Amino acid sequence: MHFTRRHLLQTTGASALLASIGQQAFAQAAALETTNIITGFAAGGTSDTICRRVAQKLQPAFAKAAVVENRTGAGGQIAISYVKGRPADGGTILQTPTSMLTIYPHIYSKLPYDPVNDLTPLSLGCVFDFGFAVGPAVPASVKNIADFLAWAKANPAGANFGSPAAGSTPHFVGALIGQHGGVELKHAAYRGTQPAMLDLLGGNISAVSGPIGDITQHLASGKIRILSVSGAKRSRFAPEVPTLVEQGLPDMAHSEWFAFFLPAKASPELVTRLNGHMKTALASQDVIDGLATFGLEAMSSSPQELAEILKKDTAKWGPIVKKVGFKAES
């Protein structure tokens, strides 16, 4: 089964209706005292913001208190490893970019978790594109990807970029940009995009590849410029910025999902009930508008749809990882 952004956006409206029906059906279920939403990335970034907005909507109907925990490190692996060991009773929910589940199996010889067997798919949370931005370390004459690659080739000391994690989708986007221009762009991995943006603003690195919303929130500083976006079409959050495909980089249309999971062996009843709450939260206008300020398009799914997306994307990234040639240390 093939899923496209259009298909999933169309199903969001239906999901909202089903969520409404589901909420009525589960209205009698007792609320938990506390549920913890775990993210592997720092506070203030896109991963953190969707957790906090959804958490607000889960209380008090699903849990009397919903708490967000930022368990950063190892490119998101620490958070996933923590969740897999928790009881599958709804008290712990994982929110993660899907690259930790679809790309990491191709780059690590051994992972501390099994993306399929250690987690229970719950729902998509949002979809977003990546931006490639430069800062004060790069001359103002650099206005597009071709300019940057030419400058990087002439200035090898500045041929670098940061991303939110080694082996993440934005890491590979940056690496593929370098390959296209025949330039080895040195990669710096951070614990989330925001720390990378701070180094970009300070002139400590030349560029950042990260979620578009993590970049656009810094445009007001006047210190950074977005050279490209990674989606199949221009982002509504940066409509003046051309895509990588428009700039002559074929096969470079990459978006990503944030999604929610429970530990493995969660009961079907719990999955159905929490999926209904998630769909209601993600269909709320204030959540939709709030996520949009971070460049995120709110989107829910059924657990089965999420499982299919993970399977498809895992297969997609195998050849890309092989082309880039990156292998992470276990």
C-alpha cells in the first residue's frame, strides 16, 4: 500500500470524524493519573513542541496529567531505548522522527532496540520538510545551493554543516547535497536542531540541515539565509525558497514524519483508545495552528497506516544510505 502526503492529508478529515466517534465510545474509560511523552530531542525544537501541544490535549480525558520528558542523546536512541523497557500501559508514550526507525537500521550494525518488535505504532503526528541554511560564516554573495557548493569547494575549511543527529534524514540531505557538487561537506551532529542553529548564528559552522520550522524561527535575526527546501514542492512556510529539485538535484525530494508509539505488546483496546485521543488532539485547530508556526503540518493516522509507512520508508532508505556510504559507530 503506497501512502502519499495528499492521501494522508485527505484521511486527516476522516480521522477527525472517527476520533470524535471514538472519544464517545471510550468516554467511560478511566483516565490515568499520569502519562509521560518521551522525546529524544531538546526543549524548544520541533519534536518538543508537538509533544507539548499534544500533551495538553491528552489531559484530563486520557490522563489527569501529561508530562513531556526530553531524554536527549545518541541521536534519539536513548529515548527509544527508555520507552521500550517501560510497561505498555499508556503511562509512557514515545514521540520520534521516523529516521530513528527507518534509517538507523541501515547505518548501525547493532541498535539497542528493534523498531518493529519493541514498539507499538500509534499514530502519525505531523509531516515536515527540511531546510538548508547558511549563516554569517558564509558570504552574502552565496544565495543558492550552487553558490554554496562553489564556495565550499574554494574554502574547504568552511565546507561543513550541522544536523540534529548523525544518521538522521537532514544529515543525509546535507551529505547528498555535497555529493552532488563533488564536495565533501564535513558533518557535525548535534542533540537537536536548536543547538546547531545557535552555532550557525554564532558563525561556528557554515550551514545547517534541519526541519524548516527550526530554521524559519531564526530568520528575524537577519543572520541566516535558507538556500533550499527538501520537499517535492515549495514549502508554504518558506514559499520564496526553491526546492532542491528545482535547483538541479534530482531525486532529492525528502520529507519526514514525527510519530507516536507505545511500548511493545500494548493491548489493542489501549491502542484504539489512545489513537482516538491522538486524532482528536491533532485535529484541534489550536494544535494545527500552533504546529504551523514551527513549520509542521499536523497529521494523524491509524496504527496500521503508520506501520505501513515505516515499512515503506525503511525500504526506501536502504539504497540511499548505501550511496552516501555512511556507517555509524555502534
